[in-house]
Amino acid sequence: MIVADRKPIQEILAMVKADKKILILGCKGCVTVCNVGGVKESEILASTLKIARKQQGKDIDIDVRVLERQCDTEYVAQIKDIVNDYESVVSLACGVGPQFLSEMYKEKKFYPGVNTTFFGGAVQHGIWEERCGGCGTCSIHDFGGLCPIARCAKSLLHGPCGGSTKGICEVNPDTICVWDAIVTKKMAAGEIGDLMGVKGFKDWRSARDGGPRRSIREELIQGNI
Amino acid sequence: MSELKSGSNLEKVLKAGYFAFTGECGPPKGANVAHLKEKFQYLRGCVDAVNVTDNQTAVVRMSSLAASRLMVEEGLEPNFQMVCRDRNRLAMMSDILGAHALGIRNMLCLSGDHQSFGNHPQAKNVHDIDSIQLIALVKKMRDQGKFLNDEVIDVAPKMFVGAACNPFADPYEFRVHRLANKIEAGADFIQTQCIFNMDRFRDFMKQVVDMGLDKRCHILAGVTPMKNAGMANFMKKFVPGMDIPDDLINRLKGVDQKDQAEEGICFALEQIEEFKQMQGVAGVHLMAIEWEHKVPEIAQRAKVLPRPVV
Amino acid sequence: MRLSYPSNIKIIQLPCTGRIDIIHLLNAIENGADGVYVAGCLEGECHFIQGNLKARKKVEYVKKTLTELGIEPERVEMFNLSSAQGARFAQIANEMVDRIRQLGPTPVKKVHAA
């Protein structure tokens, strides 16, 4: 899923410093799964902002709503009758949410309450790790089921670079050297040959380098676009 | 290998069967040409070619391309280095053509240290292609005269292609295979990371010779003279991919502070003597980091002077 | 045991401190409490296995949040004691009240509706 981290509270306070009535909009999708933007976290943020305001002797009116997802116009449309009641809206959804909101409600201000970071999963409750870089041409099967594009700091296709120590990447002691893992797996399976030869030069057009992407499924499009 | 691939001095020396001796020189952290030319003087006549590093350890310095050209103008031969961290394939091919046009004929293809180690850690890194693909790319440009997209090059670049090898990195069992892969991709010569653990290196070279890799590629053993026990300790603890045996550190500690540099040089000289006889080793790459003025003395005492003129 | 403890403490009873959520602690501060503390079983003796450990983590989180806002994290605290330790209960109450007295009234001001 998409993983995000809550923005520092001072940053959010600065965003809404001129506002007296705001809406905090959570999301039941990815940000709920990574415990940063669901019902609970939205309420916690509301209370925290109120405490901060009261500290200054001022008040702030905060409502909390949580949408099923903010990456679907169908759900984003659900707040059309109330969105004008607020001076600004803090969205705790991933980067997609505040943008969909901005596109639908062009005159309103939407602030991102989280920093969206990566595609990953929970390796244990409370710890999420990056696994995928969204490169658009998945070939993890060539690397024992591990992705060197997303998980190698240098995106090598013929690693390891020689900087790892005991399977840990030299760049970050919390990161495993994915190439050490790939090579160990291949050596154990007697398949070193799979790593030999020069792999094709990556076509980065399918990645973000090719420009913002679109995925169209004709058979699913209804009516006129 | 009947015809010369690049005609570089290093290529000619190796091809003629001489024991090669290369050095290293880091460009300045600025456009200080005078200081750079000073460093060149120490190396003149002592080495067959000089590595010109490329933003080494991700610290911004004058480009390897520019410094290499300055070296050519001073009558020395550069080993132009290119890392994959800072350039995409377009810039790489472009710089390779530029290098040839500026009289540069040796090129070392490296991954590059991650930018988080350097002085601009906020930078975006490139890594469009990796070092093995870069080797294959230069070879294609040189031998087929074509760009990566198969368009014909208007005067193909002639480079003697080099790569690095770290026999001490993890996982150890794989390093010789990765070396084989670099040679397969087209590496003409290899320079190893600096060696301190001779036992391990001897074992590594046995594997290299068993696989016949020394016959397809010239392998130069990396040597770095230790200035003192402190340096040895530092490298052991903080530099990844290094294998520094306690024996060496104890040897350095065993003499007075003021004598440790000499002890370090003695160790290096012993290594060079052994490398001259070691099967599979075609030469030595001396990395006297920030100690360029010692190179003439070391070369003299290692009895590698005068350098052959081919 | 008829031990006395300060009268300016409002006690909220729960079956287990594991029932406490971060929002409860924040709401208390938001609504003007000068301090909030959680009294749970001794570690390793939680009647519901790990409730008190979870409560401690939440108290730590709230302390961090208060620090980020420039409010003294000592206003929120976690204590562990067994239900048999009546004297300890009174001691904790006194300790916390003394602490809050030292810190002074909450910086979170009561705000009147505009």
C-alpha cells in the first residue's frame, strides 16, 4: 500500500494559522492501514491542533470526517454540501487525496497533512518498508523475486556494488543489501548463471521519467469521458 | 588482441607484457589548475597512467573530464573515470565522445559512492544504467561504432576500458563471478580495491586464474601505503568493503609514531614484490591518497622505474 | 485503608489501562486538565496480559506530542502498581499533584465561544 508519515505538527499549524474553522478529512484506505490518516488519527490531529490553539488563547473549530477513499471522485463528491462551511481542509490521505479534492472544489484550500513516501508493506506492526518503485516494467522474477530498482540505493541491475557489510547496505544500517539477498538466494539454488551476462538497459519511459502516467482500460469506461 | 583498441600508453605497456604501474590523482575542489599541475609533477615518469577520480565519495570536485584533459596537455596519460551516479546515458555517451576528442584514451567505469556520503547529500541520484552496462556501452561505441540506439557514430571513440573490483566485499563467494561478468561485458583492464589481506587476495587470485579470467583481462592489484596505525584503524572501522587484518595494524603500532609511515611503505613494497610474481596479476595500481609526493620514492624503491616506453 | 490522597484528582475507573486511547489523554489536556496520569498494573502482571504495556506506549506518544507543542511532557505520566498497594496509590497521587503544582497551571487556556 501507499505509506505516508504525518507532517510535523508545527508545519500543519503554520498551514492553518489564519483559519478559525477547518475540516480534517481522513481516508479509510492506505493511510488507515499505516495508521496515519484514519478515524483515530484524524481525531488525534484535531485534538492536538485545538490544544495548540488554546495554548495561544485562541480557539479553532475543527470537524472530522473520514471518506472511504479520496482517490475516487465518487467519494470526494460526498462532501460537496459541507465543504464550503470551512475555511480550509486538511487531508490526511496520500498525495492523491488533496489533489482530487483540489480538482473538484477549485475555489477551496486543501492542505496535505501527511508526507506520502513509498509503496510498501508492514514487516511488523508499526514498521513499514519500501518494496516497489513503480517503474512500470516489473521484472522481479529475474532477481529471485526481489526488486533491485526499488530496494537497491543505486538501482543496480548487476550488484552488489561492494559497499555492503554482512548483508546491510552502506547507505543505511536499517536497510538490507537487496543484492546480497538476491545473490545469496541464487547461489543457494545453484542459479548464479541467471545473474551473468549484461541485462537489457532499462526503459525508463514506463516509470515517472517518461512523464506523468495514465492507465486506461477501455472495456471499463462508461459513457463519455 | 592483435590490433590496439585505443592506442593508449597503458594498453601498449600491458600488451607488451610489462608489469604495469598506475597512479591516482584527485582533481581539486575548485578550478585551481596550478595546484593540480603541481600534483601531476610528482607522477611524471613514475607511472604508466593516472586515474583521475570523478566526484569521489560524492564530494564535488573539478570534473574528471576536464582534469583528464589538463593532464593530457601536461604530457601525462589519464585514466578518465566515470561514475553512474551523476549522469544518464545521454550525458555518458556525450562525455565519452568528448573525452576521445580531447585526447583521452583510457576510461574506468564505476558505480560511484552514494551521494549521502558526500557533501551534497540532498541531490537526486541518476543511476540510469549501472557500471556493467556502462562497460558494455563503451565497448559498443568503440567496436561497433554505434550509439546505444544503434545509430552510427561519426568517428567512434577509442577507449581502453577499465573497471574496478573489490575482492573483499560481501558476499565473498560472488565477487569472482561479478568480476567475470565485467570482463564478459568488455572490461580490458581491472583495478582492484586496495589490498591489505594478502591471504584472502591470494585465494581470490587462484579462483581468478582457475576461471582463466587473467587471460582475457589485465588485472592490476590495488596498493595503498598506510601512513600510520590511526589510518589503518580508521579504514578498518569506517570504510565499507575494506579488509584490514589486525596483523597489519599491530605491525604499525609496534613501531614509534614517527616510524609508522616508513613501516607502512615497507609493507606496500613487500606487497608490490609479491604481486610482480603472483600469477594473474599484470601490474599494480598505487593509490597514495593525499600522498602524491611519495609516489616517486615508492616507485623507486619498488624498482619499477624507469617506466617502459613502448 | 482510609489513607488520604488529594481531592483535586478526578478518578476514572477502567477494567484495564489497555482501554485507554491517545485521544482520551489529549482530550483531557484539551479541555483544561493541568495533568493526566495513568495508573496500571505492575509490568508483567497485567490482568489482561499486555494492556498496561500498550498504555505506556500511548503515554509516551502523548508526551512527544506535548513536547512538539512546547508543553511540558511531565504533565502526562504512567505509573505501575498492584491493586493491593493502597499506600502506593496515595503516594503516586501526592507525587503527581506536587509535580503539577511545580509546573503551574496548564498553558492550555479556556477559550470562550466567540
